Amino acid sequence: MSRAGFALITVLWLITALGAAVALELGSVQLGNRVSTNRLLLSRGRWGAEGCLAIVQARWPQQRLSDTATIDLGRGTRCAWAITDPTARINVNTTDAEQLRAAGWIETSVRALMEARRQTPFESVQQLSELPGYDSTLVPLVTVLGPGTINVSAAPRRVLLALPGMTPEAVDYLLYRRSVERAVTNLDELISVVSPASQASLMNRYADLARLTTFAAPVLIVRAVGWVEGFAPRANIEVAAVPLPERLAVVMRRMW
């Protein structure tokens, strides 16, 4: 190879290497810009989520929480919130085997769940899919949050029927009173209005029912989401709060 040819090849390699270096640098700059943009969007999203939490706190004393539509906070920043009562479901970290069986869990799943939670409590309902005999239709009935009691003023029929001593008649009455916005306020009131057969069933398990039930939510989960319109990153803030007449007292908080 002539010296001229060798020099030409060297120049071409240098040009190629330089082009690659420039491309990498441009890619690095673009990636850095995207990272910076996403951080800015997440910061605005967190500000939006905090805004929705503040709105929930302000509306709580007036019980004006039914309006959960997206809130426009200005300059494209939006937020929304959802409030759930974990005591409307069965807490798989605290419930006993009897209640799980009554809710429709097969024995294989019950035993596996009890053994698994002895080692480590469940952190999410999704973990239940790893249990043998997993039935996805039962997932809406359970939770991993809350103190473990069942709020009979909010729980669905299948959860209520899983309570010890609870009869279909008693459940029907609870649901009826809820439908006319005159919820039953205590266990003795429920016992006083049902038939003798239901009274006997409820009285036979009175101690268990008194331990397992509540007639108002002892804790609520508030999840607020904030984002900038037209962009993907979303910020989530979830709090557990004790509902007091004048405010929601936050006892747990997490963000992602």
C-alpha cells in the first residue's frame, strides 16, 4: 500500500471516529436533556399531587369529596385523587382462616397464605397470584392495608357474609339501610331488628363480631396523582389518614 493510500485510510478512520464521538456526545446531551425534563415534569407532578391532597383536606370538614374530576392547577399542571376505605375489604395479613374460607378461598390457598405471611407480611395484593390455587375473582375482596377490621357500612355483600355469625338476612338489612343513607350504627341495633334465627346466629358470635367489625371507617387511604398535560411522567402520593370531624389526620405517607 502506498503512503498516500495509507494516509487516506487513516484520515477516513479519524473522520469515522470523530463522527462517532460527536454522535455519542449529542446522544449524551439529548439523554441529559430528557432526564432533566422528566425531573422537572415529576417535580411539577408532585406539586400537583400535593395540591390535590390540600384540596381533600380543605373539603373534608364539609364532606365535599364526591367531585373527584381532574383539577386544573394552571399552566398545564393537573391532579386527581381517589379515596378508599381499606376496611371495606378483608386484610390478608390479619384475617383468620375461617374468614378466608367463608369468602370462597380454597383450603390449599388458605394454608399457603397463612404460611407465607408468617415469614413476611404481604406488601401488595398482586403477591397473592403466587399462591397455589390463586383465584383472581377473589382479589377485589381483599387488601393488605388497614387495621384488619371490617367496616359493615362500606363492605360489599361477599365480605359481609364472610363475617362469623352474619346471616343473609342481616346482610340484606345492612345493605338496605345503606341504600337509604341511614346506616346501622352498632351491632346491638342490627341484632334488635332481625329475625330470632338471625339474632341467635349473631349473638352466638357476638364477641368475634365485636372484635372484627366497625360501623365507620377507622382509616382512609387517599391517593393523589399529579402530572403535566401532554407528558407521560406522573407523580403519586398515597397517605393513610384517620378521619376526624375537622380534618384528616395523616398517619402514613409514601411517594413514587
